[in-house]
Amino acid sequence: MAGREILLGVCGGIAIYKAVDLASRLTARGDRVTTILTRHAGRFVRPLLFQGVTRAPVYTDFLEERVEYREDHVNLADRCRVLVIAPATANVIGKIVSGIADDSLTTQAMAFGGPIVIAPAMHERMLLNPFVQENLERLRRAGYKIVEPEEGRLAGGAYGIGRLAAVEKIIAAIDQALGEAPGGSRAAGKV
């Protein structure tokens, strides 16, 4: 499954360190990983970190200045085989479900025709909020792959469900989504 074009969307949150590991492992196995950082993700890490591990451009907001600009606002969606959002916050999940495309990541999600893998990460109370649960269910019904968050230590020292899934599980979901979705059709399900 290696050697594919992967678009990695990264939302802000303490789990961002796993996104760096994910990008690094995908690149090491031969995939080309292009990263989009949300504005909030940019408060946790600098684009240079992802650029260093992927050796590829990192996008923040299409309205902001970038060192390299070759794609228009939907070209990444045309080029990449799978969109992975890890960690995915309640905010971005809600925007996608509502069809809101107000930044680089949500614009790509709205334009993306291939499989989309969502790996949520948030505090347990947020995750269990009925609106967030309904949004995740709507994504499942629409054919998005949801990599369920795990139970464990959360930000602030709390313990509960909401921790970003292990990188190995996210990679398995990517491979499964690509295997189940030839030609860009979404395969519904839960990983």
C-alpha cells in the first residue's frame, strides 16, 4: 500500500505529537504526505516540523502567504488518494458535517472525492456530547472511516475515552480505506 499520495489534515490539540509520528511513518514507508495544519494546530507546532518529517510542502491557510504555492484551493483534493484528519477536533468534525469550508482543511474535505479517514481526539466530555456523537454518526453514514479514540490519559491528567488512536490503527485504517475504495468511492464503516 506504500507509495500513495496522502493528504494529512492536522487539527489543534495535545495529540498533535502523534500526527507528527504518523506523518513520519507514512513517509518512511514510501508514501508522499502533504500536510494541512489548521490555525489552531499552528499554535501547537510550526509547519517546519511536518515539512522536516515529510519533505513536502505544508499548508496552513490558502489566504496566508506560503513559501511555495503551486496548487489552487482544490487541487490537493484531486491529487491525493486519501484524506486523513488526525487529530480531528469536535470543531472540524462539526464543520465538515455542516458543509462549512472556511479554511484550507475544511475546503479540501468538501472537495475530496476519495476516502476520508477521521481520527477524533478530544476530552471525554466533548466526545460523549450528543451533538458530537451525532456528527460522528452522520460521517459514518456518509462513508467516512472513523478511527475510534482510545481510553487512557487525556490532556490535563484526566483519564477517559477521547485519546487519539494509536498510529498503527490509523495507518491500518488508511490502508483499509484505500483497499476498500478503488477509484475514489467512499467505503462506509468504523475502524
